[in-house]
Amino acid sequence: MKPRAVLSLIAALSPAFAVAQTATAATAAAASLAPSSEGLANHWLRQQSGTFSAWDIGGQFRARFEHRGHTAIPGSPGAIDFRDHGADTGNTYELFRTTLHLGYAPTAWAGVLVEGRDSFSLHDDRVPDPESDRAELHQAYLRLGDPAGFPLHAKIGRQELSYGDERLVGAFDWNNVGRVFDAAKLRYEDRDVWVDAFAGRVVVPDDHNLDLANDYDGFSGIYASSGTLVPFQETQAYVLARNTGTGSPTTLGAGLPATMTGASPRDIYTVGIRMRSLPGKLHGWDHSFEAAGQFGRFKDAVAGPSLSQQAFATHIAGGYTFADLPASPRLGLEHDYSSGDSDPTDGRHGTFDNLFPTNHRFYGHMDFASWQNLHDLRASSSVKPVKRLLLALDWHAFWLADTHDSFYQVNGARRTGQVAGPGTGYGINPAFDSYIGQEADLTATWTLRPWATLQAGYGHFFVGGYIERSLASPGFGATDADFLFTQATLSF
């Protein structure tokens, strides 16, 4: 559904909703639409008058400083990840994002929400800037149905989609722009299970125009979850379909930068299961597991051959929280695997499609890797020295799942760019070591208030054999990379 159509529908239906308003229904409806935190604006307005119980008014301001050393800078000649010399690979910038939303739920069974977003950066050397998107419509949807009274309800319009841990489908909130879909979603929900059926198209950011959906990139699925099937865990199953046409790479026009183009043609179907322990059910222990398989067709380019998609990915993790010790320390281990393509000439595409994830959470905070052709061994730890402060230290070791395939970027794109053969940039080199390197991430999160959070972090990437040999030429050279950030978030 186009944004203008959503807004027109909202304007047409709002007067009819207002006629049916009652105080009891308005209160229940506001609760179903309100965010997890009531927010400063909602809290103050509802103290002033009961009229505002049907409204959801608020927003968020977020500012982040980032420094990245020895990291690719799109638009800077020769800048590739981990390059030691010969090109500019240092980038220091500030990111700012402001969102404002207005929701109205006059009855328990109907409501609307519109959210605007303004995203921009300062001093960023990337061209085009992937995290600037000024004065945009982020969400605009109509909600129908009352889960308390009837098990079916729907959400129609521009909206975020988030499932599981967001390994395959997420809002990508770390990014300054984020991700939304023009979609319709129907949910069945009772005490034991909920099932979503959805269909939509991903929205492509366009800094100079109204963001529109990629009409050639359809995404649909069925996602089911139960917290009672196994009493101590959340158990989920899903089927996801991504159907991308030949017009996708030029959805906003020909000749645009890669950050503004759509995926190559594909019809990929993903079937998976996910399990995660419920908080407090295992006496300090926690676990998570996910496995997904893919089949269908894939083309690396519009004019490329059509390949049979045969890929899979797995995740397994466990940890223990010492709740009786000071600072409640937690230790955890995790392994993530995603298949790569073992032979580019056999008519089969074995690289797992990461779909629409929030990868920043999983494969290192420096954002060098995605769930594609990857082994990631992760050790994690955290402590709470005081009630509102969380310190976390993560360590990752990365390998290519198959050296006949590429080292993929966090956005799912291949690392390419060899100038004159092996040692002069990234490419497919079966003779190279599969060991990519290690990453250590230290983060501190201080929750000042439910509506105010400060965060800071540092990451260091230690390059391994694959990177060293890929950049072995004297004109390149390989070196470790660094990442530093500070962030402040205010919700109102």
C-alpha cells in the first residue's frame, strides 16, 4: 500500500471512529497501541485529561558519534575494509535521528498510527550517505480487531516487521534510517499460540524523495509461536518467501549507487524453526536455537544464469547467569553457521540469503559480517555493577564456511574489487586460508531513566589469514580495524 493511500484511508476513517468512542473502549485501545514505555508526552497529557487516553503521542531523539578506522568508505577511491595504506580508510562522523508519532484508538477494535522520521549525519565521508533520509514517513498503518475479544486482528499499511531475534526479519533499528515495509498482516492469537500471515514490499530509502516500496521485491510469510508447547521455552516455526523481479535493481532508476538499488532477481523460500528459553524458567540457564533451510531460484544479476537455491543456516547458544553473585554476571557461548557456494559453475547457489535482518546484534558490533558463508564462534559476558549499568564483553572468531565463495558484508553484498589478481583486493580465492579474524567488543549501557539511555562502546578486529592474503600486495597491506561510538537516546 502506497503512503498516500494509507494517509487517505486514515483521514477517511477517523470521523467514523470518533462517533463510536467510549471512555472504557478508548482506554483499552490506547493500551493496545501504546509503546512499552508510556513516554513523557503520553504520561503528562493523560494526567491532564482523560480525553488523551485514546491518543498515543510521542517520539524519540537519538544522537550517536562514531569513529571507524581501516574500514571501507563508499565513494572514496581504493577504500576497502582492513586496508593498511594507499587509501583513506578512516571516517569520523555524527548521526542524528528524530521520530514523532501520533496514534488514535477511539475503540478497542480500531486505531491508526502515523510516524515521521528525520535522519541525517554530519562529517560523514561516505558518498552517498547511507544513513541520511530527511523528513520521511516511517510508519502509517491502520489496526483492526481487539485481541481481548476476538482472536483475529490486522495491521495494514507502512510498518516495521520484526520476528524472532531479527536474524532474518527485523527493523534494523541500529541504522539511522531503519527498515519498514508496505505490508498487510493478519494475526490469530489465543492463550497458547499466535500465528502471523503477512505480505508486503520493502521500502527503499531515497534521501531526496518520498521513500517508496520496491514493487519488484515481494516478501511474505507465515510465522507461528507458542510459549506453552514446551513449558520453559518459546517455540516458533516459519515459512518465508522472497520473490524479486528483474526490475528490482533499478527500482528507483538506472545508474544509482548500490545503496539505493534493490536485490537481484530471486524466488527464495525459507523454512525454519526457532527455540528460546523463557526468562527465569531454567534456574539461571538460558538457551536459543534456530535452523533454516532455503530452496528456489537465484540470479546474481539480471542477465546472469538462473541457479537452484540450496542453502541453510544454524544458530545455537547457551549461557548461565549467576544471579546470587554481586553484579549478576552472565557467561555465554554461541555458534552461528551459514552455508556458502562450493562451486559457482554447478548450477546451484549454496549461499544462504540473509533476507532482512538486524545483523548488528549478532556478528560483531563493527558490522563486518552477515549470516552468509560464515562460521562465527562467539563468547559473551556481562555484569551489572550497579542497578542501571550493564557492561558487556563479546569475542568473535570468524571463518569462511567455504573458500570457494566470498566474504560477505553486513548488508549481504559480496566483498569484491581485486585490481590485478590475488593479493590486490577481495575475491574468491579457494587456495586462501578460511580464517577471517577475531573481533572483541566492549559496550556499556547506562539507563538513566526509562526514557533516557547512554551507551558507549569500543571494538577491535584482529585480521586473519584470509584478509592478510587478500591484501598482501605492497600497495594495499592488511591491518586491524577499530570502532568507537557513544550514543544518547531520549524517548518522549
